[in-house]
Amino acid sequence: MREEVSTAESNQLEHTASSYLRSARHQPVQWHPWGEAAFARAQAEDKPILLDIGAVWCHWCHVMDRETYEDPEMAAIINQHYVAVKVDRDERPDVDARYQAAVSSISGQGGWPLTGFLTPDGRPFFGGTYFPRDDRYGRPGFGRVLLTMAQVWKERREEALESAAGVMAAIEQNESFSARAGELSLALVDKIAGSILSQFDPRNGGFGSQPKFPHPAALDLLLELAMNRDNEQARDAFITTLEKMARGGIYDQLAGGFHRYSVDERWIVPHFEKMIYDNTELLRNYVHGFQSFTREDFLATAKEIIAWLDRTMTDRERGGFYASQDADIDLDDDGDYFTWTLDEAKAVLQPEELEAVSLYYDIGELGDMRHNPAKNVLHRNYSFDEVATAIGKPVNEVRHLIESARGKLMAARTDRPTPFVDRTLYTGWNAMGITAYLEAARVLRMRSARDFALLTLRRLLSEAWSGEDHLYHVIGYPARKSGETGQALERVPGTLDDYAFTVHACVDAWLASGRMEFCHAATRLADAMIARFYDKTAGAFYDIAAPGPGEVPLGALAARRKPLQDSPTPGGNPTAASALLRLEALTGRREYREIAENTLSSFSGIVEHFGLYAGSYGLALERLLLDPVQVVVVGSGPEAARQEAMAVARYSVTKTVMRVAPFRLVPGGVPDALAEMLLQAPRPDHPIDEDLSKGTRKDKAVYTLVCRGRTCLPPITDAEELLKALESDDQAPQNVQSPAP
């Protein structure tokens, strides 16, 4: 981010907390934040609204800021003819989603920066994305667009109003489906997976051509079919994609962590910004890949992602995952912090190190970047063995040389100016981080990841939740610099995503800790989510709560929206449905299952057409239709850890593994449905209670129950026997549950 010091008069963004908005507070444009004051002024002065939606990590947003909004001549045109409103898309995803739909209906594409021309009450009548200051790139200059749209509003208002009415109808239609089609079945999952696989690139991994995005939910759906339905094509697509991404330039080969997407089909040249939500979901992919295939490269990638998040993207003292890291230092570079010329590498490496690493990371005289052809994006074309053969050295020596070079390159990079990190803590994205860390902690045996996840969740529940029905979208903003003033901020209400991801995080926290406080929080949040967002008449969830009595939504927020697609994070409705199904398995509350089923049914007639963007829907449908498998390890100590490690092997979205300390097997110590299942399950032969009464927890007291649905196998007391039982269970026919009448 470029937050420049200026003595110029501040606009109304001075009192905002968003990093993106505050970066524009000294621009000569008289910006308003999104709110009633801006709309009231526009209506009082009968001026159209100029809407800019962007993000602190968005390169072209900053380009348009510098070219246009920092230009006094352009600012004078805007201030004369418009009321200008600037929105941070991370802070207000509800506003962004609606105006993205609007601009897509007008211009055929969306993205950031989003530039909208609105009626004084907020209805869009024209829009686009990036506009250059002057005619360029085949796009009209923004000065000409500004004057033309101002003239349209003054002289051809009826045309503008007619256009606005049509655009609002398009917003209403976008992701507000009512398309039920017969009974839900696994055939629908197979259709979604088939659509995903039809776009698979077997040479480079990933889906489609360029640009290429990772699509983590689609990858997990393919893994689900690979592991539980023996789908070899899905297995190959999952493994190949994870291999190619981790070897490509989309992955930060020095520090770890993934950039947002690749501009080419080979994953080499990325857009260099790093988002928390991409990295938490990709962390889960690599954890699930290691869990299923015990691949050391998947394990290494997962650990490197965690290491980068720990160093750069987390508040280690209080808990919390930061939102994003910029791509650039300023507008004159394009990923220069992350890329290398051959001369830059020579300056920090010994000749033998350079010889090895130039092959391994493909560092040459001619690089990969358009703005500076000497700049190389580090990526791996060769293995250690192949490099060793090429340069005639032993593999172990090559490995040592490359690791040494990697450390030196990282140290030298650290001395460069570092791209800005937005330290805003968004509730939903933090919940995603909590879930990812808890999954990694269990599979990779990382106590530190577990402890940090629980610390973060406690902060989230303390600072972003009322304790009952109100969850806020932001846990906390970056601290102001010394001497800066501000005013009390109106908190942004939580969206459906915030509630649904936090329910998942609370369930995962209970599984990790056994503390019922998290289970109770999950239930209260789920009840609040249903009360605030669920459409009891037509089914499924809206993304934002309905306005209260006497409240009039601002602008396009009047449009009701039911999110389905994974774009870019898992879709709100399938995420909510999955959360309710997980809770139903623990609590036995049948209404959770009924609402989840009704939600998934609401999209059954159309979801197969979303393919690559419906991975989370497919996973939710698997949860609904297949019996849940619950593996309960009772006990503590080394043997309990061994049995738990066996239990987590092989990914399955329908499998839940929990370790329960014997002292929790009392009324209120575990969730109701689990307590009932454990009570009815067969008991082991050895006298566990007697051991515990003597104050000891002996390994012989450890046992595991494997339960499908509500039926449990006899207790298992040996880790190897547990593995056999789970393998046998994996090969058993799956019981498909009938939809509720």
C-alpha cells in the first residue's frame, strides 16, 4: 500500500479505519465512505454517485488512484459533477458483490477497480473496471467518460433511469436461484465433478487455460471422489495440480505461501498479492493430500505455508490472521520484491550455489517479467536428482547447495523494502484460518498450530461476537499511527459467510480441545445464522440480514442475494449447509439437517452448470447423503495419540475424528448426540473406570469406537487393528441417506 504523507486537506476518508480507504484520504477527490451521508448529499444536490470499489492489495486500483484520483484536474471534474464514494471490497463484500453483478451485466466483465455511475439513490446505470486517464489500451479516457455520464444524467435522465432499472433486475437475478429438480443424489455430485474434470489441464495441472486460479474447494471434491469412490481421474487431477502449483511461480519458493493467481497456464508468472483466504484453503488441500497419500512434498508445502503465515500474516501475541500482502512496493515495480535478475543472485551466492540454483529455480539472463525482462520468477523445472545429473555432483551435495542458496536469497530479499501487509482481521477469513490450522495440527501433529488457532478463536468470539445473535464482519483494524485521530466507527454487520465459517471453526475447536464452550458457541451462532439469514418461505440463505423495521437499504443492498458459487471463497449457502450438518451429527438437532437439505435442494436444478465453482456444494451434498463416520478415541497418552494418528489417515469429508478424555464422559461433557451414541456403544473388557479412580491413565485404558451413522463397531484397543477396521469401513458399501420427507 502507498499511504503517502501529505499536508493537503483530508477528505471524509480521514475518519475511516480501512487501510484502502485511508490510503486515499489526502486525494483531492472529495471521497465519502459508503453510508447514509453520501446518499443524502447526492439526493439533496441531485448529483449522480461515482462509486469506486477496490482493495489495498489491488495493483490496478493504485494505478487508477495515481493516474486519475490524485490528479487535481480530474478531481475538479468529479467534485463538480458527482458525489464520490469509495468502498473497500474486503470490508464490504456485500456492496462489492452487488455492484460486480451490475458492472458485469453492463460491460460483460467485473473486477477491481470497479467504477460505477449510480443514480443518487444508488442504482447503477453505467460502469466498468479500470479506466485510463486518457484514451489508451482501447479504452476511453476517464475524463471523457466522466463528462459524458454527467451529461447523460442532466440531459438524458430517462435513459439512465431505464438502464438502472434493468441493471437492478440483473443484480436480483444473479445468484438468487430458485431451481429445484427432483431428489438430491450422488449423481449430482458426479456431474459437478465431471464438469470440473472436463476443464482439467493434464500437462500443467489446474483447470482451463489462462489466467489460472487454484480452486481449493473443487480440488477437495476431487480428492473426496478419489479416496472414497476410487475415481482415478479425480486422483490424478488432484495430485498433478498440487504438484504443479507448488513447483510454479504462483508459490513463493523462498518464503512459502501462494500468490493469488497465475497469468499463464503453467503457473509461472503470478499476480503477486497474497491473500489469507487462498493460503488457508490451499493449506487444507496440501494437508488433505499428505493425509491421503503421505507425500513428503505435500507435507513440506503445508509446513512452509504455516511458517510463512506464522512469520508474516499473524498476530502472535493476541491471535488473528491478517488479510493480505501487497504485490508491489510502488507503482513502478511489478513483483520486484519476489523476483530476481541473474546479477542479483550472483551478488549473494557462491559460484557453486549459483550453478545449482540457477537450474533448480530457472534463473537466467532472460527472465519472465514484461516490465523488466531480466527479472526471473523462481519456479522449479527440475528435481534435485535432475540437477545433480546435469551439473555432475552428488545429490546430497546438490541438496545442500540449494538449501544454502535458498537461505541466502531469502536473507537478501528480507533486506528489500517489504510489500505492505493489511493487518485488518476479518471474521470469516479468520475462521477459515482457524479451521485450516486445526486440521493441520491434527494431521501434522503441530501443537503450536492448535494453540494459535484456539487463541485466535477466543479473540474472535470475544471481540467480534455479542455472545448471542450479533457477529461482526471485522474483529479489529490496524492500530492508528501515533498522533492520528479518529472517531468512533460504526461496526460492519457480519455476513452469512462470517457466521457459517465461524460455526465451522467452533466445531473444529471442540474437536481439537474437547471444551464444550466451543460446541455451545457453535450452536448459538448457528441459531443466529438461521434467524438472520434463512429464507423460511423459499429456502436457502441470504448473504445479509433483512433490514429492520423502518430501515431502507442503501443502493444495491436492496437486492436480495443467495450466494452459491465458490468465488473466491467457498459459497455461503453450501458452507452454511455443511456447518449445520456437522452440528446435527454432534447435537442430534434434526432441524439443522432439514434446513441444510432444503438449502441444497434450492439449487439442485442449476448447480451442475457451475462446475468448477460448485466444489463446496458437492462436498456439502456428500455430507448430506452419506452416513457420517465418527471415530472416537477415548483416553490419553501415547497410545491415544497413536490411535488418533491412524484414525486421521485418508481424507473424507464425512469422517470426523475426535479424542475424548475419559473425565469428559459425563452428562454435559460431550455433545448430546455423541453422548447418546457412546452410551449405546459396546464397552471394552478392561476396567477403565477402575484405572481412572486410582488416579492413573494407563495406555491399556485407551480404546476407539468407529461409528457409521448411529451404529458403532466393538471397541478397538490397538492402533493396527484400528487401521484395519477403517480400511474395511472404507471398502464397505456407503449407505445413502434418504432425503427428509
